[in-house]
Amino acid sequence: MTVSPADQPLAAGLPASVTARVHAAITQRLGEQRLTPSTELAAIGVDSLLLLRILGDLAVDPTQEIDPYQLADVITVADLAAFVEGWN
């Protein structure tokens, strides 16, 4: 059973649209996963290369820059959603 973004509390008050996009991007790359905001990306098999691919999927602008120093702080699904929200 997977947990959709609508079934879980939003992390740090992030918009549901961001949470849904992050959930969809992870699912696209890894298949259905049980995800919560506190799910650690490494625990579900997301390494640094896969994280960059997921971020590429989430980028609205293909020339979107990714700050490697901020990326180092992306540990959980909630961190990823916050990172993506910071692009806007």
C-alpha cells in the first residue's frame, strides 16, 4: 500500500501541489513506494545520481540551477519537497 500525498500531513506547511509532484517524481523513477515526509531517500534507494535525475524531472525550467551545498541537506522526502519549493 502506498501513501499518497493527500493521505499524509504536509511537511512544514508546503503546498499540496509540491508534495504531489515530488511523490510522482519518486514513483516514476522507483515505482510505488510507501512514502511519508520523514522517509529517508537513501532508505528507498535514492543515491546522489538518482536524486539529480528526480530533480531534473521536477525542474520546470530545464536550465534550473541546483545548488550543491543545499542539495547536501536533502535527506528526506520533506527535505526534497522543501528544496523544490525553494525554486519558486
